[in-house]
Amino acid sequence: MLVLTPDTLLVDPCEVVGAGDSVRSLAKGYVRNTSCVGEYKLLLDKQRKYKREAEEVYKNGG
Amino acid sequence: MLTSITMRPLIITLLFSISLNCLFGYLSYSFYSDKAVAEQALETCKGTNQTLSNSLDKQEKACKVGDGIASEFKRQEQALESQSEAVLQSIDTLPKQQIEKQSLNKTDRSQSETVINETYRNAPTEIDIDSKLPASLVGMLKEHCSRVKGSACTNP
């Protein structure tokens, strides 16, 4: 059984940003990058959830 | 003689009738087998149609599941972004901090000159949140960012 992930769950949610050259920009970069990691993790969780539920649909007919 | 004359048409009619019966029998058998083949093909088509219909139903259900999960992801992603925006705004409002040099009062003079100079030299004169990072550190962080992203990094 082949379950394909929908395109809506195959988008890059964010991009990494640099540290800049001041403590303030470093802190802001850290916040943006860690939240980006969180968004990617969230995306992976949703992809896993879709795979699980789609397999359920095709196995049992929903 | 008379019977042979009257019998001939009867025999011919009989033979004609028999041949007609044979023809209709053959045609009936032929149509019957064609009908059986057509019925078999129809049953196969019905089965295929049912399978395709079930497959389409499952595809539609899977699509709905995908749409639901995508909306859920968008909602939670926006919540994450709002939280990080709030933190970023808090960082923007942080003031620069300054710690004045420790003033040397007369009681400190009781310590040796070496200790006083050491304390004075090591005391932080200023903590500025907008102060520049060391160049070596900036280079390291930029290199790390390029390694992760694979292209030029942008400043926040």
C-alpha cells in the first residue's frame, strides 16, 4: 500500500537566520532558529499523523 | 404411382422443415453462447466499477484527512510564530545596561595595590546588549549558519 504525503505537508515552514554581530541580534537569531526547529518538528509530527490516518482509511475503508 | 406423386411434396416440405429447425437450433446455440460471454463481461465490469468506486471513496477520505491535518498544522504553526514574535519584541525592548566602574574608596586602599589593580582591570565596565561580538565568534557563528543552510545567511 502506497501512502503519499500531500503537497500541503511538504513545504519548508521557515529558514535559518544568522547570528548577526551584536548580542541583541544573536539572541533574536537564537529565538528564530529554535522556533524554526520547533516548526519543522511540528511538520514532521503532522506528516506522521497523516501517514497513520491514511493507512487506517485504506486498510479499513475509513 | 399416385402415392409417390403426393408423397414427394410432403418429403420435400419435411426436409425443408428439418433443415430450418437445424438452422434455428444452431443460431439459438450461437446466440446463447454470445449472451453468456456478454453476461460474463458485464459481471467483470460491475466488479471493476465497484472496486474503482471504493478506491475513489478512500481517496476522497484520505484527501479530507490531509486537508484537516494541514489546517491543524497551519494553526499551530501560527501560534508558534506568535510566541516567538512576542519574545523577539521583548528582546527589542531590552535596555542597554551599564555597570559603572567600581569606585575606589579609602577602605579599599587597605588592600594591596596589586589586588586593587586586578579588581579594577577585571571589573566589567559596561554590559551593552548592542555591543559587538568578537570577530572570531562572529566568523564561527556565520560558518555554522552556512553549514546548516548551505548558502549565505541573512541577519535577523
